[in-house]
Amino acid sequence: MTERPIRPTRAEPPDIVELKALRVAQPELAPAIDMQIALVDMQRRVQSRVPLPWIQVDPEWLRAQHQAGRPIVRFRDLPIEWTDFRLALRQTADILLRFEALERADYDQIVALGREGNALEPIVAQWYDRTSGLAESAPPPAEAPAGLDHVLVLALRPFLARSTESLSQQIDLAAWNRGLCPFCGWEPDFAVITPSADRRLICGRCVAQWTFPPLDCPFCGNSDRAQITSFATRDGRYRVYGCDACHRYLKAYDARNATRPVMVAVDSIATLPLDAAAMQRGYK
Ligand SMILES: [Zn+2]
Ligand SMILES: [Zn+2]
């Protein structure tokens, strides 16, 4: 056996570089940043193995889905290689446990689910159908471990993101006017204000983006501007929109005067102090 040569360190991806810089600038965020780096790194490794699927979309069907407000990625469209998914599930749970974002008892249950040969697939399929609004499905099982949703969102992301990548090349989203993700039906959990002052919402599950009226609430549809409270950080980099009808809020990266594009993995962590500020004002 010959010894393997030591690999030269490759250039780090820009979001990891930014996260490390953020850790220096705001050391109080270090635990959240370290967890994010571990998650981003794991998801990138899994996603690099997921083939780009070719999802055929019939234009008539697409029009009908858009009109009915239904997303377009069906579970069967996802390029899931179950060995890879099990690994993603296990590693996600490991990371959340390590950073105390998951209780040990729930971790044990989730990891056991991943090991059981036939149990996992229907659980993930039913969860996706239920949470995408794509199909009628059974209510969530009462005995599901706490934190399972969180783990599934993160573990499925590499597979969903590949599907979205494939679809966004062939699909026109101009007819989509909903607050939910046009691809997977999940809620936005971040937004970006573009240099042309549009607001693009970013899906909290598949990270797809879609344009939405800048001052409407994506959660309840409230479009009364008097009922939207919006405030920016002192440096103008980020903005929060609070809805005074449903009391939910959304954070955004303002790219109008920015030196880099939005990076959800970084900006969602950099704005953790804004969550506290929003909650102090009564938003959730
Ligand atoms: Zn989505
Ligand atoms: Zn609202």
C-alpha cells in the first residue's frame, strides 16, 4: 500500500468563508455559526452526489397547478437514492444533537427510523405530501418524535434543491402569486430585496426564490400597508417585515447597496439578533 498524498486544501465555498468571518465579527453567534457550517458542509457533500433529475412538465398541468396554488414538485419527482438519504438523515440528527438542537430521546427515535428498512420511505413520502399541500394524506402520526420535521427539512434539502434547480430552467413563475413555495409548497423563511427593488421570497425547505409583492404578507395575504411594520438594521443590510394582521414576520437581505448576493445560510444566522427584536415587538 502506498500512502495517499495529502490533498491540498481546496478553496472554501463563499458561504463558509462568510460564516467564518461572521464568527470573528460576532463571537456571541459562534454556536449557531458552527452548527450552520456543519449542516452546509454535509448538505453540499450529499447534494454533489444527487443527479440532476429531468422532470417533464406538461404546460397545461403546470397552468392548472399554478391557478390552484399547488406546487409542482411531486414526491415521485425527487431523485432520492435512499442510501444517501439515510446518511443525510443520520448526519443531520448527529449535528443537531451535538449542538443541543435535538433532545437525546428524539434523536434515538429518529436514528432508529432511519435504520428500519421499510419504515422510512412511507414516512418521508407522507410527510412531504402533507406539508406540500400536493396530495391528500393521513394526519401526522401522534407518536412522531419532536424535531422530526426539522431533521426532515434539512435532510431532504439536497434532493429537493436539485429538483428545483432542474425545474427552474424550464418553468415560468410569472403566474405564481402565492406566499408559499411554487416548487415544494413550504413557507418562505427569508427574502431578498433585489437591486430593482423587487422582493423575492426564499423557501425554507428547498431554497427556491420567487417574486412576491414587497409589502404584502406571504403568510396571511394581508396587503394593507398600514398593517405591515417594516424596519431596517442600522447598516441598512437587513430588513424585517412584521404583519399586524397575523403577527408573523419575515427577514430580508437588502441587496440594493450590497457587495455580495444574498446567502441564506449566512444571512439567516447573521440576523438572529433581529429575531429577538421582532419577537420583542410581539411578532412570531
Ligand atoms: Zn420550496
Ligand atoms: Zn400576515
